[in-house]
Amino acid sequence: MILGYPTKWVVNYRETTLDQRSNVEMSQSLRRKHMKRRDFLKRSAVATGTMAAGIALADKVNPLEVHAEGIGTKVHKGKTIYDVVETNNELKAYNETDTIFHRSGIWGFNHPEPVPPTFFMNMMSPKEHDNKGDGIIDFALQQAAGINWGDKKQHYFLRPGKPNTIDGKAKAFKTPSEASYYVKAAAKLYKASAVGICKYDENWMYAENIKEFAELGFKPKSVVVMAINMNHEILRLYPRPAGLAGAALGYSNMAEVSAKVAEFIAQLGYSSHAAGNHWGISVPLAISAGLGEGSRMGTLLHPELGSGFRLCKVFTELELEPDAPITFGVENFCNNCKKCADNCPSKAISLAPKGYADGSNVSTRTGIKKWATDSVKCFEYWGESHADCGRCITSCPYFKYDNWVHRFAKIAVVTPGLQNVARYVDDLFGYGKMPTDALYDDVWDRLNKMTPERL
């Protein structure tokens, strides 16, 4: 026998007939399959056992008791750093000017032992070729990543195109789709929760800013609209002042993200302008960019993010491929739910159906069919509560992390007859109620236990 087959079969294989060869090959194939299946089952059993043991052990082991020497060796806690880091009598305060960056002279310090500032010189311009990984796009990506929105007031200002190609021309893309691919990827790297693109449309601009663009000699072709998620836990404390921390952090983050995206596009050679709530009306621009639908409370509802996010945008002369506007059942859902209106402390959100504003409130946009909100009542309540208010956002059944309640709300939006059930389930779990002292303490406890991706 050779490998389980008769010796004569193997030795005389070349002399066999086609039928005989087929039999041998079939037997070999079946044997291989049998061995693979058996081997797979053995390995699966070992892997499953190992995982089970690991899970059981993980339940019993405190991560703080895991030491480099192995699981189960407890961490040795010292009173100071000198109990865990070895030093000698040469330890003393260190001169910052002795760091390699100061020695390069880039910050104007003449060090007695200088080093060439080659890194700083080369990082300011890309290589003379545009290969993957070290070309114009990659250079723009790393340059923009270092932009801080508060640094030199770069946020909310025009970012003139700064071509970084060797010939001084803007980066040429084969198609608007290719340009969109890189812009969206950059935006997500810079922590945009969702990104959409639409064409520049003056109907959704503030009239004063249309004139300003003209004065800047800058005619936008595209608008990059981005959603920036807010911390859901702290927002649950609205209208207490602590709830405002969630919105304030959202504004801070959207300022930084939009500044980075504007800088990225500028580094490619195309003028761009970062904006938060100003320059253009964010919700219709976001609808145009395919990010979601308008809701009864006047904010955008995103299919995945729900209602707990802020919107920012970047206007640019770079021609990008626009996304298609979407509908996913929000109008029917809001017609039935009305929870935001019922829970609004100032009763600023209307229970009436969609309609056209009559122009009696100058702060309410005319010419578009939508649910009405009374911004005067809302703003007056902000003053009374010593903070702004986001009760409408936190009352919405769509305002959840990606848990089963939120997933059920997503199904209910598009399923006739389930809209009221979604609100009932949401009420059952106590969502949307005014914050109590117990909730206040619970939120702080949750923040302390949160993982970075949930903050």
C-alpha cells in the first residue's frame, strides 16, 4: 500500500486506462476531502475549547492583575514612579532645546550641536512623483491631519488652493467620482461619522454669504456635508446645563473635522471653505447630500446615526460626484410618533401636519413644505433653563446607540402600523423623560465606564 492505495495502482498509473485513472483520482479526491474535513473538525474542536477556556478565565481574571510575567501575577503598585522605574544620581531636569527638533533649528534656536532640518524641509512638499503612498493625495492627507481648528483661526475661513504638485497645478482627478472617493475617505479618517456630497445650490445658502463668495473670487461647485456624532449619555441630561456639554463638544469636533477636510482639499490645489451652522443651511444641504430626511423637530434623521449628531460642511471649487437624496419612511413615522412635540418643554414643536410657513415668524423659512417650529418659544426657554435644550433630540425613538431599541425603531420607520409601537416601546424604557437626580448620577457613572469609541 502507498498512501492507502494499492501499490500496483500507483506504480502502474501511467499505464492505466482513462476510466481507471478517473477512479484513482476520485479516490484521492475523496481522501483529501475526508482528511480536510477531519482536520478541520479537530482544529475547530481545539479552537472552540481554547476560546471557551479563555472566556471562562477572562471572567475570573481582573485585567489589573495581569502582569508581563503572565496571567495571574498581580500588578505591583508603587507610591511613586521611582518605585517602578529605575534611576541613578545622574537624573536631573532636561533642556527642551536639546530635543532633536530644536537641534534642527526649525524653531529658530541655534543649538551648539545642530542637525540638518531635512525632515521639516521635505515634509513641506511631496516627492517629485505621484506614486501610491507618497504622492500628492497622501501629502495632503498628512498635512491636513495636523490642522487644529483654533490654530491661527484657520477654521471658518477660506482655505485658498495651494497646489503642491511639482508643476504648480492642482491635482488632476480622472473623474469627479475618483475625487469624491478620496475626499470621503479623508473625512472619515478625520472622524466624520457620516459623509455626503451635493452640488452647490444657492437656494440653501444664506444670502449674505453668496455675496461674500463672489467677493472672495471663489465659486463653489460642490459641498461636502458631514455628520459628527455627539455623546448620547450626556445629552440625556438636557435641559440641565451638563447636557450642553454634549452639544458643545459636538460643535468643537465638527469645527476641527471641517477645517481638516477643507485643508485637505486646499492641499490638492482647490479652494475650499469650512463652515459650521453658517454660510449655508445645514439640514437641506444634508438632505441633498443623501444623509437623511428632515424630521418633525426640524433636525435631520440619519438611517444609522438617528438624531444625535451635528452637521458641518465644506464648500469647494473641486468638482465632486454628488450623492442621491434618500427617503426611508421618516415622514410617515413623524406623522404618527409626535413624541418630540409632546416632550418639548416650550411647546415650540408643532403637532400639525407638514405645511408652508406663512411668514409671520421671520426666523422660519418660507417656500418649503415642512413641519413648523416656533424658534422664539424655543429660544426663550433656553434663557430660562440657563442652557440650550435638546429634549426633542433625546426624546426621539431614533436617538439611541446601535442597540435593539434603535434597530426596532429603524424597522418601524418603514413598516406601516409599527410607528406607534416604536414610541410605546421607547416610552416603556423611560426614554425622553425629564432628567432626574438618579439619571444624573447614572450618566456620570456611565461616562466613567465608557470605552473611547462610545464617548
